Amino acid sequence: MGQTARVSAIAWTAAVSLAAWLWLLLCQGFFWRTDVRLPPERDPRVWPFVAVVVPARDEAEVLPASLPSLLAQDYPGRAEVFFVDDGSTDGTGDLARELARRHGGLPLTVSSPGEPPTGWTGKLWAVRHGIGLARARGPEYLLLTDADIAHEPDSLRTLVAAAHAGDFDVVSQMARLRVESLWERLVVPAFVYFFAQLYPFRRIGKRGARTAAAAGGCVLLRAETAERARIPDAIRHAVIDDVALARAVKGGGGHIWLGLAERADSVRPYPRLHDLWRMVSRSAYAQLRHNPLVLFGTVAGLALVYLVPPVAVVTGLATGSTTTLVPGALTWLVMTGTYVPMLRYYRQPLWLAPLLPFTALLYLLMTVDSAVQHYRGRGAAWKGRTYARPDAVVTEER
């Protein structure tokens, strides 16, 4: 009797999971599709001046593969790069100057802002410094890009043309992350998949829609919009700065767009599970607003949506219960099918798709670990700095 009741409970839970997946499939902005790319372009009559701001902290390892591509932009108008060395200890600033001397290209200014004051994250303090230098030159657009992003030669031109054609205040691309090691293959495509599930790209670009997000590695921002929205001062304490930026702009009536990149790639390696774990866990609890109830709901939701289907399949096979097996198998099939487009975008083998529940379990554990680290006082981290609370004093963890 007890075993029958347990099997029946799993069967009902599997049915709820199937209903949740049918809703996600049809009603969550078609998040699983990967055809949201740069909108149609139209060359402006006069190409605007663009200031490229690159915050960098201890990036000497990746800079030779990224900065030359930025300096080599084939842009018809005026563009300058403002490289902000945020207290690096590995010679990042000197290497940037050397790469500019060696490769030439766009004008490069290298500067350092000093340590951030209380209430500022280090990255946003560096961005503020770079924007301050750029504003003295009067740019019409700001390109905020990370030091690990390699751009195709026409990347800047296509971003500006798309922003001009759609009258966007923000055009952002989620750079294609590196996928080479076994763990990168297992975790990285799912990272983008989960992000799109949380922030469906199609909704972000709709005027009037509440969904707002950007990808910090590649954000083209209209300069007057940044000033009107007080970027970055208004979001100075944000750990997840790209989403905060998009919300600030859209909240002020701005028009934003986010999609998958075709001309921007991250060169940062994450060869071990430990590296990927830190990437996710450093800010996962901040995404949940440090709220234990939201954490509980997130864990329960991940378990219902991703873990129940394989449990139902195993239980159904073990007990011969078709009422448990069928909804579990159907749900797993739907889940697998929605993951296939992302694997194709990343050029990965499709046999990884049925492993999505295992990857979701890893993300669940990373999220819980993020909360544990928060309550231990370590908080979120960026390049050697930790932020236990939004108003916390910056501390070093070297």
C-alpha cells in the first residue's frame, strides 16, 4: 500500500511537470529557439562616434586573443577604445599598451580608476571611469565590452547599423562562450539556455514588455540614454550589472534588444567543473535577490521541471507503472527537444540533450552553494573582490 501511494504521488508529480513543460514550450516567449539574431541593419547617413569601454582586471591571459580584434574593427565612422585597468597585478595595462603598439588600429587609451568606494562593485567603478573619459570626447554611442570578448572585424559596424535601423537605446549580444572541454560542453550551452528561459529574448525587444536583460560582454548603449538613466551610477551596487543596466534603461522608457551573437566570442576558458561552478555560484543568489523564499521556490521549481521526469521514468520502469512512465518519458522528451536548438547553435553533439536533467542538478547545487557562501559572509565575487551585501565594503580575496 505504501509503495503504491509513493508511485501514485510520483505519477501525479510527473503529470504536473509535463503540464509545466507544455506551458514553457508554448507560453514562455519561445525561449528555446535560437533564431533571435541581430535585427535588420540600415547604415546611417553619417556614422556616429562610438567610444568602446573595456573594464579589465587581471586579464593578461586572454587579452592577446581579444584586444587585437577590438582594435581591428572595420568601422566607417570614428571610434576609440578606453581600456580601464582595474587594479590588475598581472601587467594587464602594460600588455594592452604593447598590443596596441604591435597591432595598431583604433586609438587606445589605458587608464586606472583606483580602488572603488563603498557601495560600488569594482567592475562598475571601472566602467564609470571609462565612460567619464569617453564623455569628454562627445560620443553618440558607448560599446561596453568585456576584456575576454573577441569581435569579428565588422562587429561594431553591424551593432551600430542595427541600433540605427531599430531605433534601439541598447543593442546587446550574448557572446558565444568557449565550448571545448568536457565540462564546458556539458554546462555552457545550458547556461545560455537557462538564461533565455528566464529572460526570453523575444520579449526583451518588445516595447511595453516588462522583461529586460542584456549580456554584459557586448552592450551597445546610446550615450544620451546612459546619461538620462544615470548609468552606471544608478546601478553601482549591482553584481549582475548587465540585467540591472537593461532594467534601468527599459524602466525609463528605453527600447532594448538582446540576442545571440554571431560576431562576438568569449575566449575565456573554463576547463574544469570548479571554474564553471565559481562562474555560476558567485552571483546566483544575487539573481534571487538574496531571498530565502525565492531560493526555496527556485530549488523546488528546478526539481519539478528537470529532475522529476527522469525519476518518474526510472520509477515507472522499476514498478511497471505506465501511469508514471508515460508522463515522465513525454516530459523528458519535450525537455530534450527544446534543448536541441541550443546545442546546434554551439555545434555540440545532440546526445548531450538527454543529459539536461543532470546539468540542471549541477545548477541547482551551484545555486544552493551561492546562498551558503552568502550567509558565510563571502557573497558574490568579481575578479578577486567579494560583495557580501549590496552596500558592503569591498574586500580582497587574493
